Amino acid sequence: MVNAAEDTISPPAAPAHQAPPVLSRKQLTGIIGALALGAFVMILNETVLTVALPSIMADYGVSAAAGQWLTTGFLLTMAVVIPLTGYLLQRYTLRGLFVFALCSFLVGTVLAIIAPSFSVLLAARVIQAVGTAIVMPLLMNTTLTLVPSQHRGMVMGLNSIVISVGPAIGPTVSGIIVNSLSWHWIFGLMTPLVVLILVLGILFIKVPSVTRRLPVDVLSVILSALAFGGLVYALSTIGGALENPTLPLVSGVIGVAALALFFTRQVRLTRTDRELLNLRPFKNRTFSLSIVMIMIAMGTLLGTVVILPIFLQNGSGLSTMTIGMMLLPGGLVQIAVGPIFGRVFDRHGPRPVLIPGALMLALGQWLFTTIHPGTELGLIVAFHTIFCIGLAMLMTGLLSAALSGVPQQLYGHGSAIFNTGQQLGGAIGTTIFVTVMSAVAAAETGAGSALVDGLFHGAHFAFIVGGILATIAVLCAPFIKGPQRA
């Protein structure tokens, strides 16, 4: 509750083994602010190399397939580490995990600046991904634990900016830097920001934490790595399945089999409180539907961000800078409306946010299907802005509602599952969009059509798939329930 005399905020009741800390507004703002800034820089870093990839390939003399590993390796590491965060959040303090995550990301960033070879740059990206994988669940879990439910929607609205705007403006930022300087400056400009955020976190994150000495089930760790790593690798390499179907097929089979064994083992270990990832949050319908919707939202977001530059640059001949500036208004709109939708959630619950958000997301995808070589750039910007507003509404509502019916002691595990769903959704969406566009473009070009027509027709069918997925989110939205209010 808010105490006007002392200007303090008491978070929701904690479990019996942990007394709820009473934090001043300054303390709470500092903690959430440091976590949100760190997460924003890290998520921005996830897509920041998409535009810089040609320059990196030229500098190191590597192929496009090899260069793509800078993104694939990042996603693989995220997929392996995020499921472990449910355990880490119980085992280590908030401050300890934050410092480790920021230091890991900082080491990877500095290593990327001085990387003498492509293999060192790839290793730097993997080290960055370790820190990123920890910070995202840390931000969500801390918000749920420390922020009272009546203010949670507004804070989650700010957090939604971190998750959705970062990947959206990543290509814009890298496009400006690469055009003006060189790709090394992407990491060079990022380094002082990370150092500043690390200092802020050390100064503000001083929350008493009760940790538990839990045994690590090594077999669960191995199964988790095989399951989520195998699935993400299969999805990332499916684009080349026509040339070499063995790798994606084998890794996909291993991933599915390991996932089944991992889930079975977690259910059994939960009975003795030794699980690596507790799956009980799936018993809550709102949580399960939120996972489906967040996977659709992230899939359409990353799929759109990836293929829009491809067909606009290769099909319409637009420069990297122009495309980056076209994507910027959508990101800026999300920054403006995220907190507003958060307040709406706090007052009226999730449905007034999620239902129109899902409708606008779907509308944006269906409007993208109308794009052709003669479409005015202003219309494309308008379509993207509509899509981004829907995305902001969805992210705000889903982040707030997903764990509303989950017991507080399972917040860490629920956050790990939620963030794993985001990564899988992004990987699946990117794969679907790129594969559909490439397959249609190749078929039409082989039949004698011009490259421009092939790319736009391929994008047309990719956005039809995105529209269908977004329509599924529209059907799920009315069934999402909000937190129980006193």
C-alpha cells in the first residue's frame, strides 16, 4: 500500500519463509529502473546485428551461413540458460544475479569490440546471451514480487517497452551506426551504458533476499539443454532443409524427445521439491493462454522485423537508413502508449487491453498482406504503427496477467517458462516468415518472374500466415483473467 506520510510502498505478502521488505519509492524506482535499463540494452543487442551482418561478413571473410550464427548462437544460449533461471532465482540473491548478468554481458561486449577473428566474436555473443537470459526473468520476477498489484500494470507497461521496442529499433540503431561509423561502434557505444547500469544496480539493489540451498539435478540440466537448444537449432536451420534436411530433422527429433523426458522428470522431481523447473503454473488457464499469446506476439514481431528490411531493401531498393527510419515511429509509439495501457490494466483488468491489442496486432498483419512494389512508404509506416500499438497493448496485458493466478513462490519458475516461450515464439516466427517468403520467391523467380515480384509475393504469403496466427490470439484474448482484487 502507499503511505502518504512516509512515501513507502509495501509489496504483496511474501511466503512465510520471507518477510516482505518495505521499500521507499526511490528504492523501488532504482531497482526496477536498473533492471529495466539493463534488459533494454540486452534485448536491443539481440537484433542489433541484423543490419551490420554484411559488414561483419566482409571484414572476417565468412559466408552468410556462418555469419547467421551470430544470431543463432545467441538464441541457442538464451534457450539453454532461461529454463535454468527458475532454479537460479531461488538459489542466489537478486543483487548477485544482477551483477553476474551485467558483468557477463559487459565481458562479451568488450570481447566483441576487440575480436580478432569471427570465432572470438561468436564466443562474445554467447557470453552476452548468458547475461541477457538471466536479466529478463529477473526483471519480471522482481516486478511481481516487489510491486503491489494495484500498480503492477503500469510498471509492466514500462517493462513491455523493454521486450518489444528493443528488438524493433535494434535494426534502426545499428543502421545509423554502421552508416556513420563501423559495426565495432555498436558494441563500443554499448559498453559505457552497461557500466553505468551496473553501477546503478550496485547502488540501488539492496533488497534482503532469502535463498535456498537446492541440489542441482544434473540430468535435468542436460535434458533442458538438449530440449530447448535442439528445438531452437532446428528452427534456426530449417531454412536450409531443402539442401541438407538431416541437421534440422535430427536436432528437432532430439529436441522433442528431450523435452518430453525433461517434462516427465520435472513432474517427478516436484514431488520431492528437487525440480529444476516447476511446471505447476501450466495448471492455471490464464498462464497457459498467456504463453500461447506471447509466443504469437513475439513470433509476429521478430518475423516482421526480419522480413520487412529484406524485401524493402532487395525489392524496392531502399537504403538501410531509410528502412531503419521507417521502423522507428512504431517503436516510439510503443514507448508512449505502454504506460498508458498499463494504467488501463490496473483500473479495468486485462480484457480492455488484450482484446483490442490482439485485434490491432491481427489488423496490422492483414494490412501488411496488401503491400506491393508501388505501395507508398507512408502507408507501410502506418501499417507498422498499427501493428506496434497492438503489440504494446498485448505485451502490457500479458506480462501483468500471466502470473496473476500463480502462487508467489512459483513466480521464478513462471517467469522462466514465460521467457522461454518468448524465445521459442521468436525463433518459430522468424523461421516461418523467412521460410515462406524465401520458398515463394524462389518458386516464382524460377518460373520466370522478376525478383521484385517474387519477394513481394513471398512476403504476402508470409504475412497471411502471420495474420492467421494473430487471429488465434484474438480468439484467446477474451479468456484471459486478471488478478484477484481485494
